[in-house]
Amino acid sequence: MRKTRWLKAALVSLCLAFSSLVSANTLYEAKSLYRNILVYEHQGIRCMKFGIHDNGRQSCIDVQNPNRLVLEYIKLLLGALYLQPQPESVLIIGLGGGTLPTVLQKIYPQLKIDCVELDPAVTHVAQQYFYFMPASQTRLFNEDGRVFVKRALRRQQRYDLIVLDAFDHLYVPEHLMTKEFLQELKELLTPAGVLVANTYPSRKLYPLESATYAHVFGSFYQLQQRNRILIASKNSLPGSQQLAGNAKLLEEKLKPYGIEKDWLLPLFSSEVDWPSNSRLLTDQYSPANLLINQ
């Protein structure tokens, strides 16, 4: 049943994306060191995608109303604030169009944010076409996310919130999905710290990815629409009552971005819906590129 729903949603999304591209106005097209990047605009919606022949969208913005979150997965990622409503430091791995740091800067003006983006061309596009303007306490790093994490550990850096939103044109890079990498991220969290990751509910990869997160973090929350968002905490996972209380505290801050607690809270699930003997993703075994389309 889950597979059927996902396939239908994916098919609709692909059809809509294709029809948009046919009549879209191309604003920017380039081949960077790492990928093909296309920025196009259609009916006031400006989007970035990786891979000229790929229909997925990495980031979108409503040109006339930049506060509107066009891609729903950004709203789901912000659900991590229900677990950590008062972050002082955030690490974002994967910049895209810069939508998430832009929103966080507005919600928490004193927030310290480190944004890590492998591709300098993506950073350029975020600033040039998606209105991303780093605040005084926002730092940009153009390097591999895992390299940054290892260096941050050596500096004994810690974060209240870590957002893993790194994608190539297919999926999360394999070296950012393994047990070893998740253990490094867990070590980077403060005692009340929270990790949130943007993924897709791929049929073959789903149980492996789930088992790997459970191995490192124990119980975690997942929120599924078209994307699958995983939210884990450094220590004990807060229960539904605490989530509801935090959601109420954040209601006015999140309302300008179309995030309503009555919509978001019911999406939280901690159900274990994968086989108990699922194999873990490790640095020696992480075939995401082979499993994502299966």
C-alpha cells in the first residue's frame, strides 16, 4: 500500500514537473565540477534542479511571496523544532536555494548557523536567484559535508540542531547515509540536540536506512508526504505531549510560513515498519545508488 501511494505521488509530481519545464523560462544553466544545474521559472515559481534530464526539484521559491514555502518538505524539516524549540546553533548540510537557513534566520535572529555546501556553483545560485542573504551569524562552507563534520569534531564543536539535506540528482550521497557518519553526527549534537534528515521512501532502501538510524539513535520520528523526513534526538525522544506543548509555543513563529500544528503534528510517527533483520548501511556497504529506484 505504501509503495502504491508513493508511486502515484511520484508519477503526478513527474508529470507536473515535466509540464512546467516545457513552458518554463530558463534563467541559468551551467555544468559545475559536480553536476548540471538548471534554474527555471514558471508562473512566478522559480526552481533549481540538478541534472538537465532529471525532473526533481532541489529548491523552489515564489518570486512574489518569498515567505511561502513552495516545497512541502521544508515545512516537514521545520517539524524538528517541535523537539528542539530553542536552538542556539544549527548545522545545515546541503544548501540548495538557501530556503531553510533563510527561514531560520527570520525565526531566530540570534541563531548561529553553519551551512555546508559541496558545490560553490550552488552557493552562487542560491544567492543570485533565490534571495539567500547570510545573516551576520551565518557562515558558509564550500566543502564535503562529511569532511566538515570530522573537522568540527576535532574542534569539539556542538550543535543544537543538525539538518541533513544533501542530495545529488538521485538521492543522499552514499557516504552521508552510513552508520559511521550518523554516529559522527550524533557526537556533534548537544545533550538536547536533534538531527533531522530529508530522504525519500524508496522501497528497497527504506528498511536499510531505517535500521541504520534506529541502530545509532534508537527510536526516531518519521514524517511522510512525498518526502520522508527522519527526526532523531541525541538522548531520549520526547513524547507526544511534549511535542504538542512545543508546537503551541512555536505556533505564531511558524504561521507566516504556512505551518499549522493541526496539520504537522499528526504526521509524526515512531512506528517500526521495517523488518528487524534489515541490513545496516556502513562505510563498507552503502549501495544507495543501486537501490533508490527499486
